[in-house]
Amino acid sequence: MSKKKVLIFIDWFLPGTNSGGPVRSYVNLIDHFEDDFTFYIVTRNLDYLSKSQYKNTIPDNWNKLNEHTNVYYISPGELKINTIRKIYKHFDADLVLVNGIYSFYFSILPVLISRKRRQPTVVSARGMLSPQAFCVKRIKKKLFLRLSRFLNLYKNVVFHATNEFESECIKQIIGHDSNVIIAPNLPRKFKITNYTKAKKESPVRFVNISRISQEKGTLKLLQILKMITYPVIIDVYGPVYDFKYWEKCKKVISILPNNIQFSYKGQLASDEVIEVLPNYDFFVMLSEGENFGHSILEALAVGLPVLISNMTPWRNLESHKIGWDVDTDIDNNIINAFNTAINMDHEEYNLWSFSAMEYSKEFINNVDVLKMNRNLLDLHLSSHSKNI
């Protein structure tokens, strides 16, 4: 039996990594279902915030990444409506996956064309309809969503939510009769048993892996570090998204107390994350919100308890002895979590580290999560009868 074809539209994809989680989400999805589906990705021929095109791709053509993955890299000069139409014209997909909401060429246009062709289509909201997402470009987003409802843009489109909260956000904004399928993002495929965490070091080593931006809470983290009195090593990895914001961060870095050894380590390739994480004791990220948070799960998987905000799907961490999810509006909560982590003795730390690995192992091996994602991809089997 021939494999079903899945056509994916996403603004940025491998080899690019600057756009963060969505790329990782689709790579993981493809890795888990490569035996049953062939994936065709349509994307830009450059990374997020980059002006340089990829060197090892053939632009405006299909590139075969492996036996189950093909990528069409659109060059800047060819990014136009006719290009997207041409791809549809010469490609008959069983299912169309659309990443995000607001991108004209990679979200809105594919939805319009798929609807006209009556192809089963799934739109992954990726947290773009959550309350936190409207802190940026609020008016433009609200106007677009109002227009999309007026035009019935998402009629017969299935939305993908990664959790119940996101599902409710989608229904509140798109409409309570929206068809929403919940499927948590899939983790990276790797063997947790390969990692054995060493005892906690002194000074305690914290790592932050995320883009340098307001929504990831970089400045908030630095401001908290000013109030930590114990010796701490903290390394930050990630691309700089907003250079004006980064200048504000650097001003705080310049006045950090002597007990804080801070280093900005630049950007990590996605495959390097798992290699770097075990060099630290704790993972920290005070983001304004996460739709999933791949780096959080990967930190847990290699035995790092995490200190994160309470605006992610990873909640009640302290009760599981795997970390802290704190209200980032209350500085004392964050400082107390830092101090608890720093003063944890080796025996207790080893317990938390082991608990983190076990918790992640249970999530990674959760067959229900795999089934939920499989149901998402199997949409094409039941959609034609519904005229989607």
C-alpha cells in the first residue's frame, strides 16, 4: 500500500532553526510517522531574520531530504501567489497541514486554495490565538480574525490544538462550533537511558536555551539574577531577535553582582541541545507563555529540574519533584525557587534529577499522545465524506 502524502506549509524549516519550536515540532512529527506517510514541506529558502539564502539547497524546486521528506524551498524573488498555486496544481496531497495563522503565503493562502480544492486541511494554531499572543500587533491580528470570520475563511478547516486550554482559545476566537483536534506536540526521538546525571556542582550551573526576546523573558531573568546572593553560573543560548531589547539586557548584564557568572553562548543547532544540556544542573526559562516548550521536555529528559513560568503546559512541577512553575509577576516566587535549587543537597538533587528523567520518559513513551497525532494525520481517511 502506497504511503499517504502530507503537504506542509511553514514559513521556516530545516536547515533553519531561528524560528524555534514549530520547526522542531514538525521534525518530530515526521520522525515518528515516517513509515506510513511521505511529507512534502513548502517553506522559504532562508531562516527567520536572515537575509542569506541556504547554500546547500536547490531553490524553487523539490529537494529530497530523505526517503520520506521532500522540501520545496521558495526563494525571496519567487515568493508570490502563482508559486503557491503552481505547487498545488502539480501536487495532489491527501492532507494539507498549515502552520500558524497570520502568514499570507504560508498560512492564509494555503487555506484559501485548499478550501477551493476541497482538500482536507489542518491549521496548527501554535499558540497564536492565546491571550499572550495578542500582546504584539494586537490591532492587526484582531482585524484579520474579524475579517476571517466574516469571510468564513476557516469553514470546514480542522484546527490542531496541543492542549485543552489552546482548544478553548481557538473556539473563543474562531467560533464555538470550530472543529478542533487536540494532539500534544511529539517529543524528539531519543533514548533517555543514554544519560546519567552527575551530582550537582558548586557554583550551581543554570542554562537558558531560548531566543533572546521579550516573550521568552530574557530581561526578566537578568533582573532576577541581580537579587540572587549565592554564587551561580548561568549560560544563555539562543538567537537575538530584537537588538534593541538585547541592548537593554546587556545593560543589566553589565551590573550583575560578582557572584553571578553570566555568559551568552550564542546560538545552538537543534541537534546540539541534547549534547549541551547535561553540562548543567538546572534549566531556567521565564517566558510569557509556551504552547509546548521542547527545550523544557528535553531538559527534563536528561535529568535537569526546570525553573519556568506558570504559563506553559508543564504545571505542578514541584509536587512531582521535577522543578518549579512560578508566577513571573511575583519576583519573590522566582527568587525563592532559585534559592531552593541552589541550596538543594546532593541527595535531594539526585532524587529530583531522577524524577525529571522518569517524568519525561513517561511522557515520551505515552502511546496516547502518539495515537492523538496519528488521528490528526489520518484526517484524510474520513474527511472526504464531509466535503472538507
